[in-house]
Amino acid sequence: MTSAGLDGVMTGGRHLMTVRVHGEDTDFSGIVYHASYLRFLERGRTNWLRLLGIGQRELWRSEGLGGIDAAGQEGGGCALVVRAMTLDFCRSARLGDVVTVTTVPDVVKGASMWLAQTIGRGDTVMVAARVRIAATVGGQPRPLPQALRSALRRLTGA
């Protein structure tokens, strides 16, 4: 494994990203507030896409997909949205902990994909998540962008 940059690192088909727990992530007792884990998972997914070469801005601006861009203009592209998520809170992280967010593609379908994500400290899993990501244009399902499918094939070798 190479040293991780700001976006984390890809190794063995997995994306690993470290996060230090700050005061803003915790409740009054210094234990990570449950909603903070959702932010950590989102950062992991966003950085996983970035390291695959799929920037969310580029997806939004992709040609020929229709939709409305952030300025309210026609011609925006695809958005990847969380369609479903299951979470298992196994252990608590605390103020000052350094945790690792791991993201692994699981199942890829026509307009969606499932990702397996964990947040852990060492060998201890704090949170296990299964996340379904859907591709949409103007709120309507669309096939996953070809650039994403190609990147996933390169990652998985399939």
C-alpha cells in the first residue's frame, strides 16, 4: 500500500481513507454522534469515485443526459444519489481516534450499484454499511454512466 493522500488510497480493489475524529463529530461525552458516521461514509464514497477518475462535477456536466444543472439551466448530467442504506453500529469511536473508512464495490446493476463500507480502528469494525447508489437525471433513474462502469471493470478486473 502506498502512502495515502487527502483522498485516501486504492489497494487490492478497496478504497481506504483515514479520518481523525474531531470535537464537532462527537456528543458531549466525546463519543462519535451517529450522524457523523454518515458524513465519514459519504467522504469515503466521494473520494473513492475521485480516485477512480469519476468526479461528481464531471458527472453532473456530462453531455447528452439532460437534466438541470446547479444554476437551474438545462443540460446538466447525471447525479449519483443514495437510494438505500443499512447500518450496523458495532462499536463507538471517540474524540481523537483515527479511523479508516473502507469502500468496496459489491454488486453493479443497470442504474444502481451496491457498495460495502466499513469504519474501523485497527481490526475493530465500528460501523458496517451497505449502500445502494443510483444514477439519476432530473430525479429519474438512468443507467450508470459508462465512465463509471469502465472504471469499475478496471478495478475489479471483470
